[in-house]
Amino acid sequence: MVDSVIKCENLGKRYELLTRSQRRGKHAGTLRDQLAGGLSALGQKVRGKGSRQKASQEDFWALKDVSFEIGQGEIVGIIGRNGAGKSTMLKILSRITEPTTGRIEIEGRVASLLEVGAGFHGELSGRENIYLNGAILGMTRGEITRKFDEIVAFAEVEKFLDTPVKRYSSGMYVRLAFAVAAHMEPEILIVDEVLAVGDTAFQKKCLGKMDDVAAKEGRTVLFVSHNMETVQSLCKRACLLEGGQMVAQGDTQAMVSQYLSSMQALMDSGKGSIAEREDRGGDGSARIVSLDIDDAAGSPVVRADSRLKVTIGYRSDQPIAYPQFSATIYDYNKNIGLFTLYSEMMGGLPDSLPAEGKVTCITEPIYLSPGRCYVNLSLYRAGGRVRADRLRYAIAFDVERTDIFGSGILPDRNWAMCLRKYQWFVGEAPETVPEVMAGSLPDRGSSFGLPAKI
């Protein structure tokens, strides 16, 4: 390996899990709460060793015994399901939080892009935040000024440069934040999956920039993403985290294969097991508790021309105001989005849902080539402003072969994923659309590859 710029040995991060009553006591505002908390603490001291053992049982290790080295100029992917410890590790490497155990050696300046708007001041303009962020990264005012025009051009926010960033959309935030982080010439660039907020064209622009800073400038990039296709295209090496531990590291293709294999156990049937899943995103104000994928006609299998019936069960402590649901269907092996079922796109949900229940979506014929698919789910409230729950790899299901066209010919998934009904003509097509084409699926721009809020 080339000279190491990051070296971690036995890295660990422990958090203390508190019960609801303990959390209330920790932030107690009344005299009664403070007295109760003080008496509890005194009782623990009197009980001594036994109490300490009980407290240790409530500790949660977000990371434990993680060791690895990353060389100069490497682009390394960090992969794993939600809750695996990826973000915790990046926060430690970015010096946002301190490790509980272990040691870290970092050579050079670190620039991080972990959350939308992190390191920005909402009341300051985009121009002012460029200088603020640069100063945080250790740049002089002169260095920032020399890079200023490049940053603005890359971020594509010229019109809003003197607008307070609190008025920026999340996509504008990300564009400016990434531009600052990438152009301030850090030796190490750390990027979490925050890039998923931006549009597709800008994501490609960012990926190209990361490739350039590594290949041409010899800088090191740590990249976290759930998009396995992107990880494989950008990174030659990857680290796989699971349950707070580094379970494997090595060639990206091998790590992605191992990761997908580990997800198979979560998706073998999918029915009845989603409620117990802990690898979730969102603020937890509502939860998806079940998902059923069926043929709408009642067939026991989903076929290439089936109409899907997608039934999502949910639960919350109170009615959900302005709910939105998203279910995105992916090809299992290539991790490419096939189509999205997003309630806001087609409507049909009321302004409020009861605290517990189900919603169902029925599609037109899917016209998918035979093969395995998986589903990512999201539940939003407040009109999409708040993501309550997100569950990747919720379940997997198989699309079975059937003779859609009556010709006995059907491409497999390696040839084509989406199918269409069509008709050939000699010369010009007739002015009237033939019946075989009526009601066909939307074109690529409105279905295949559509960006999803997932």
C-alpha cells in the first residue's frame, strides 16, 4: 500500500442508552425532577459495583474494534446497512466526535460533507459562507479568494450568492457545500450519502470531481453511499461495516457482493418481518411495519405483465398530517431503479391518515423482464418536509416469465429490463395509434430511472 494517510486501530464509540424517564431526569427542569435524579444517582453509588454492571448493560457500541488503513490517493467506499456505524466512523474521522477507545492517525487536512447545511450559518449569504467554511478548513482569506470563482462556477449558485443560505433548497445547499469542500484542496475528502439530495447531473459532476482529486491531485476520498453501482464505478476498494464492526475490506466488487448476500436474509420473504427491522432512517415519528407485494389479479406469483398490488402497513403515535409514501423497485443484481411509486406524483392520499393502518397502490402492467427485484420504502409527513421512516432492501420478489407478446420470445434481465408493447410497419406509421400500443407505459423520462425520494 502507498503511504497511509489514515490509520485506525481498535476504534470504538460507545453511547449510553437512557430510558424515557432517565432522559426526562437528565434535562429535569422542576425541583421534584432534580431531587429524583439526585436520589437515583446516590442510590447507584451506595449499591456500588452491581449498579455499575447494570448500567454497562445499557451501553450501545456504535463502533467496536475497527481497524483499517487508507493510502494516499485512494478512493475507498464505506458500505453497510443503516445503523452499521458508517456515519459514526466518519464523524470520528472528521473530528466531530471523539472515540471511546482506540487511536487514529491522520496525515493532512480533512474536509467533510456529512449533512445538508453542516458547517453553514443560515443567516449568512452563500458568499459569506464560502469564506466561513474555508476558514474552518484552515484556509487563509487569500487562498479562499483565489478559489472563489471556481467554487461559485462549480456550485451553479451565482444568482443566489448574496442570498442567506437559509432560503436555499437542500439541493443548493449540497452544491455549495460540496464545491467548497472539494476546491479548498484538503488532503482528505469525506463524503456521506448527502449527495443523493442533488439532481442526477450534479451527482455525476461531483463523482467526476472526486475521481479527479484522487487521480490527478493525489488526494484521498472516503465515500459512503447505498448506491452500489456508484460505489463500484468510483471506488477500487471498499470497507464493509455490520453491527458497528468491520467485517471485511478489500476489492469493491467482492465487498458489494458480500453486502448484497447479507441483505438476502432480510428479504427472503419480507412478509411479517419489517416491523422488527432496526436498520432504518427518518426521525421515527411514524414507522412502516409491513409490506406485501402481490399480483393485483390474485395470482400467487408476479409475472412480467402483472399489475402490482403494493400494500404498506404503518404505525404512529398520532394521526399523520399530509402523508407521502414512496416505494421504489430496483433490479436486485444491478441495483438500478426500475420505477417509483410515489404518492405525491399521482395523488390519491388524503391530507391526514389515522395513527395506524394501511395504504395500497395498484399499478398498470409492469412489463418487466424476468428476474429478481427489491424494494426501498420511505414514509414522509408534513407534505414531504419530514422523513419519518426509510427502509432500504425492505423485501425482494421475483418477476416470473410469461409470454407477453405471444411470440414465445422474452428477453432476460441482462439484455433488457423494461419491456414495451409495440408494432412494426413498412414505411410510415398510420395516423391512428394502433390498439396494441394504446395504454402503453410512459417513456424513459417519466418512469425508468426516475429520481426517487428514497
